[in-house]
Amino acid sequence: MKNILIVGLGAVGTVFATFLKEYGHRVYAVVKDKSKYSCNSLKVDGIWGEHTAVLNGITDNTQEIKNINFDLIIVAVKSFDTENAVKTIKELVKENTIVILTQNGYGNYETAIKYLPKEKVLLGRVIFGSKINKPCYATITVNADDVRIGHPENLTEEKKVIETVCTIKHSGIPATYSKDIYKILWDKILYNSALNPLGAILKKRYGELAENPYTREIMNNIIKEIFDVCRLNDIQLNFSSADEYIEFFYTKLIPPTKDHYPSMYYDLLSGKRTETDALNGAIVKLGEKVGYTPKVNKTIVNIVKALEI
């Protein structure tokens, strides 16, 4: 039995908290506003069945849990909240604590290691889809692959990483250890950058975007620009060319998620800030840093930003 802290009880955090607590671990959560979480238990339903759990504590003040030695901290906030979240948990990271970042996009690891020892910070590529129905209640809608976990620089002892993976896997969430987690994370950045903003802007499911020749052309250009940006920044990807990825994207990735709406769609629907800065926005910044403007990605960012206002 481990002491586990979940930072953020959104769509992803609620799933991790519920499964890990139901399995028997001591699970706590840090949220922005505790008053929104007056429910007695968490609930998760959907494609992985129905699950409920009563956490050991939910707080918006880390001083209340400062004496707990956490074995694992899972950061599940939106990417724009990564810096504040890491600052919040800094004093809770002890000698044996491992931190997993599960956010979308680029830059979360780079932000976290400004405040935490880098050997303690793992990346978790999450590609199951879930949505929050109301505080404490999430529905898992789709799963495209295991949660992949690893250290981007392979600085954490392999045995420790595998132990962490097993903790999550045994709780019922499919998880796998990866030595190439950074490349795998970029796979998801490609996937999310192509689908999320268009799905949100046009209020379309992933399958609808893939079937429409006009949105298909836009997504292809988004992907091609990302490959250009990565080449110019010496970022290694799992695919040798944009065309190779595009074929994989439509034949392997879209089919199992074709009925899924992106989280960005729900963000805009509820008037929340999106993660576009960590996705297409990050691509624009990386491109402009080396004198190249990825125009399609920049246009997409501008449209999403206009809808956020």
C-alpha cells in the first residue's frame, strides 16, 4: 500500500484517484477549491466499468498533508497550471517520492525540473479519453493505448520506474514502461495538435474530421509543419517523415477514437481556458525560435484564442 497524491481532480485526475484508491492505496488529492468537492466519493464509469472510491483526503491547502511521506505524486492539472502545481507540491517531494506529469503538450517537464530534482520527474503519456460530468464524476470514453511512463533523460533508476508503472497497472489502468517516453510524448503532441483544436472549433468528432477532405487537408498541414519544426530544432520523433505519420494517424489512431470529442471542445463549451499554448502554440514558439513560422498552426491558435475570449 502506497501514499499517493493526485494534483487536480479533472477528467484524468479523477480516474487515477478512483482506480488507485479502489485498489487499496491511501490516496489524497489537492484541488484549487475544496468547496467544489463536497461529494462523499468519486465515481468513474464508461468503457472500463463502474468504479467508486472514498479518498483519504481532499484539500486545497498542502500544509494539511505536509507530514505525509508520499511515494507517488501524479500531476493531472491542465498544462497552463503546471508551474503553479509544481510549486504547490515542491515541499511534499521527499527522498523516495516519484512525480508523474500527465499533461498534454510540450514544456511540462522543462517547467517541472526548474523546481524539482529532475531524476524524480517522470512523464506519463495518457491517451485514454475521459470527461468530467460534474465534480467527482468522470466517464472514460475511449482508450487508444496504454499509459506510457518513463524518464525523458533516463535518469531515474529503471527498477523504480517499473515499480511505479506496476502500481498504476495493477490498479486497473493499462500502463507500460518506456525508455523512449519523449518520442512517445511527441506522438501525442502530433495527435492532439491535429485533432483537438479543429474538433473544438468545428464541434466535430475525430472521425468526422478525418472523413471531411477539407479538415483532413488542414490536419495534414498541421502535421507537416510540426515535422518541419522538430527537424529545425533537432527533436527526434518516432516517425521518419510526415507522410509516414499521416498514414499511421488515419489507419491506426483515428479508428479507435473516431467517436471522441476533444477535451478542448468541452473547455470551450464551458468557457474554460484551453491547452492550445502547450500544443499548437508551443509549435509556433519552437518554430519562431529558429526563424520559421508554421502558418497553419499559428492560424489555428489564433482562432482558438478568439473563441476563448
